[in-house]
Amino acid sequence: MGAIANDEMITAKDGQQHSWKSIKLLIATLIVSTLGDGFCGVMMAVALPNISETYHVSIATANWVTVGYAIVAATAVMTAATVLARIGLKKLFFWSRVLLIVSSLIGLFSLNFPIMFTSRLIQAVGSGLMFPTINTVIIRVVSAKISGRVVSLNSAIIGLGIAVAPLLSGVFLTYVSLTSMYVVPLAVGIISILMGAKFMFDVEPRKQHPIDVLSIVLSFVGLAALMMGFSELTHRPLFAVPMLIVGVAVLAWFTVRQFHVDVPLLDLHPMKHLYVSIGVLMYMAGAMGQQAVLLLLPLYLERACDYTPFVAGCFLLIMTLFYSGSVIVGGKTVDRSGMWPVVSSGFLFMVIGLFATFFAAPTKIAWLVVLIGSVVVVGDALINVPDKDVVLEALPDNTVPDTSAIFSTGNQIAGSIGSALFVGVLSADVLRQTAEGVNRHAAYANGFQHSILIAAIFEVVMLLVSVWYSREMVKHDRAKINQPA
């Protein structure tokens, strides 16, 4: 990026010209906001035990501050492309930051669980609107030859937010109070809105696209039912199975509707291309594997090993710094040589890391489990950018915003499924085993192992899929940036 002169004019894909300096400042502003959104996504990772004890709810119920956030964020992500077209980047950015600031103020003064839960839902709207938008902006204003590096920089910043979130949350939880951790997104929201007032500009013409309210309702209801089902699957199967059926049916209705309305909430037409649909599936699989480690490990460290939230946050910082560094490597690799074999290598790392974590968990040697868990997040880093960037660059420009939204929606859905399923399994195991007389430490360790094993088996299947997919992409000249679709 530094090789281009600041005053050099860059022609964006919409034909508009901008100086390289203004583009860098625009992207810098979006990346600062991304840092806050990344923090919001995992700020509750080390807080679930404290929420459970402070508000007198179960771990599974406390986990809804994570699951609910992911559901609403996924719904907001679906609307992002339409909202961006209707009101432009400047207004979208402004209102998303307002929502972040307001939600942080509500969370800061949460007196009970419903208030905290409400703050998380509002927070998710602001974050969800921006998750796919930055990738759309990068693809529109940055040349294809360096887009992988810029997208990977954005992913690395998200990774930094993910890395710092558990540590800062742990500091506030251990030394201040449960709600004090909302100070961080509040500060980032204020800083980013001030930067946006000076550096933000629209990157595409306005279009008066209608917003399909029924589709918004269907997506929210379908995802909520699906997550309730996954959350209670091992604890209350008679409740969970009907909820899963309802969730799948409503989401199927939502999907069919997107192909029949004039302006869909989420244009799924790119998913008709097999290379797009499988690319999204692999992206989601990577997110689920990472979620298994980042969500479950704090519960294991705090409840099976008796560490404080601050120490658990320090361990997660080490792990997610591995992610941030590896995602840069992934971006450079895809720019240089394409997605083969880096994506399949990522899945191999995840499989090895998850099975090794399963066998290491009974030792309760925290540094060993964290080090092995780092292999899992490195694997996701090698999947994330190469998979997404190759698919986005292979598509026509007019389909990029919706495809970016599909990827971001998939990421949120994968996060909510992973959170509901893995924490639900762990919570059910803990409740059952403690009722049988097993001590709490052993029950949490056993539940952690059970959930990690489920994730490992799933990633084995996706490893095989990734090898086939990557080889097919090579065969059809889609595995590298700048190749024709």
C-alpha cells in the first residue's frame, strides 16, 4: 500500500476517482470501527460465568448475550447491502456508530440480565450493518492486485479486536465490575464517529431499493428458533427437535422468498454458483471451529482450572494474536499463489488442533491447552481470507455487495450455531454430571471435551470437502486472484 503516492488518483469500480490518501483514510476509519465491532463480537467470552452468578441464570441462559447478538447481527448483515444502496456509506456508518454508542451506554448501566441482553441486541444491529460493508468498500475502491492484503489487514484488525476483547473484559471483570467492560466499545464508537465525520465518503450511487420487512421477520424468527434448538439439543431434546424443525422451515421460506421478490433482502442468486455456495460453507465451517475454542476455552479455564477472567483473557490474547498474524500470511499467500493448498492446510490445522485439545483437556495444564488451541485459530486464519477473497474477486462487480453480505451472514450464523451448540452441550453435561455428584471442575472439563470432540468430527468432514473444492477451483481457473470467472 505504501508504494502508491498519496496524491495519485485511483479510479474505483464505479468510475469515480479518489486520491490514494483519501482512500487510505476512509479504510483506516472503517478499520477503527471494525476494531470496535470485533471487540463486541467476543467481549462476553470470559464473562459468561460472571453473568450467570451475578444475574442468577444458567450458563446456557447467560450464553444468549452471545447467541442473541449473533442472531441479530446476522439479520442486520442481510440488510446491509440494501441499506448501503439506499442511504450511502456516510449515513450507514453514522447510524451504525450511533447504535454502538447508545447500546454501550445501556450496557454500562445494566441492572439485570434483560437490560444487558437488550444492550447486546442493539449493539448487534450497529455491528451487523458494518461487517460486510467494509469488504464491499475494499473491493470497490482498491485494485484487485492488493485487495487480498487489504482484506487480510481488515481481518487481522478484527482478530486484534477479538484478541484484546477477552483481556480487557477480564481486567474489568476481575478488578472493576461486570458492566464496566462496555467502556471499550463506547470509546471506540465515539472515536470512529469523529473520524467518520471527517474522512467518510460514499463509494456508489444511491438506489431506492425497498426493504422487505417480511424477510427480516422470517430471518430473525428462523434463526432464533434454530439457535434455541441447538442450545437445548442435549438438555431438552423434546423441546429442541421441534424448534430445529421450525427454524429450518422458516429459513427455507425465507430462502425461497429471496428468489421471488423484486428486491430481495439478501440476494442469494450468487449461491446458484456451486463454487460460491461451497466457498461460503467452508467459510462458515472455519468460523465454527474457531468459535468452539474461543467460547469454550474461557469456561474451561475459569471453571475447570479456577483461573480468574483476567488470566483467562491473557491466555486468549496469546491465542488470538496467533490468528491476527496468520491471517496476514493467508492474505499474502492468496495474492501470490491462490487458495490451493492454503485453505485445505487451514482445515488440517483445525482438525489436528481440535483432536489434540480433546486429549490435552484432562491434564488441566492451561498453557498446553491454550498452545494447542492456537493451532485451531491459525487454521481458521488460513481459511478465512483466501476463501472469501478468491470468491469475491471471481464474481461480477455488481454481485459483490450481496456476496459479501452472504459471507458475513454465514459467519454470524456459524457463530450463533457454534455458540448455541457447543455451550449448550457443555452446559447440559455440567448440569447432568453435577446432579450425579461429579465435582464442578471435572464436570466442566468433561463438558469441554465433549463439545470439542463434536467440533473436531465436523472439521474432518470439511477438510475432505476443502481438498475437493480447492482442486476443482484450480481446474476451472478460479483459484487465484485476477483469474476469469
